[in-house]
Amino acid sequence: GIELEKDNQWRSMSVPTLYEAKRENIQLQLEAEYRERMARVHTEVKQRLDYQLETDNVKTRLEQKHMVNWIVENVRKSITPTQETAALKKCLSDLKALSVAR
């Protein structure tokens, strides 16, 4: 009887410790889940920002390419056949002068 009562008292004293340990375990699990979700959010946001950056980069490259093509096309249109012939003759005479100078 007395031993049984002492055993019951000892067990009842350890119940709060057991509950505290269980609460702590649950808190640790909740924190682990929270951190995992935060890491997932970070990864998703980074992927979306990287996608947006790449989209902007492609748009900028296409705009630059289009602008360069437009400028080159308009410059070519503005050069008359006479100007082109004169420029070629000038280049050839410059090359001949350079070869003679050596």
C-alpha cells in the first residue's frame, strides 16, 4: 500500500515534466515546418524574380537589336550608288598609298 502510494506520487510528479516535454516537441516541430515554408517561399520568390529579370533582359536585347537594324538599314538607304563608288575608290587609293609607303 505505502509503496504503491509513493510510486503513484512519484508518477504524478513527473506528469508536468512529460507534458512540458511534449509541448516543447510540438514547438520544435512547428518551428521546423515554419522554417521549411519560409525556405520554400524564398525559393519561389527568387525564381519569379529571376524569370522577371530574364524577361526584361530579353526585351532589352530585342529592342537594341531592332534599333541597330533600323539604323543600319536607314544608313544604307541614304547612301547613293555614286557615294558608294566614290568611297570605294577613296579606300582603294588609300590602300595603294599605304602599300607604296612601306
